[in-house]
Amino acid sequence: MRFTILATVALFLSLLSTGCTLMEKAVYRPDINQGNYLTDRQINTLKKGMTKQQVIYVLGSPMLQDPYGDNSWIYIFRQQVGHEEATQKTIILKFDSSDLLDSIQHQDVSPVK
């Protein structure tokens, strides 16, 4: 009898201590957005020949600029929704010497750990 009670208590305590890992999905996790919020609609609006002011109007200020000149702008958007893996979009825009959009490079990285 005593062994049965002791075994039941030990089993209960072991289940109680692992309960946090079993209940992880039940705990609310807010969505985390970092960087420039980029939508497909905004990205599709970009066209070669746009001025820097037009690009800023569509996407906002760039997160990074080329440190060796101002002809490349980098936009990064990282998003983690709840318990899902994080995704990341990166857009690299290059301008010519007249400050007109010359090149658009789009990279989707999914999932990010």
C-alpha cells in the first residue's frame, strides 16, 4: 500500500515537472515583427527607374545603406507568428549614378532559427 502511494506521488510529481513543456503551445505568444514591414503589394509596386523619394514613399526608409556609398539600400523584414518558425524577407535595391532604381533583388528565407 505504501509503495503504491509513493509510486503514485512520484509519477504525479514527474508529470507535474514536465507539464510546462507539454503545455507550451497553450501559452500565448505575441507576433514579433522586426525591421521594415514588407508586403507583396509593396514589393510589386517597385519598378526600375523609380527615384529614391518614390521608393521611400512605397517602402519607407531603408534599414541599411551601403557603407561604401549610397547606391544600395537594404530592407529586412523578420516575422515570427506565435509558435511558428520565423520567416525573413530581404530586398536589396541598387540605384544608378542618377539616383534611379536600377536593380531589385528579393530573397525569402524561411524558416529562420
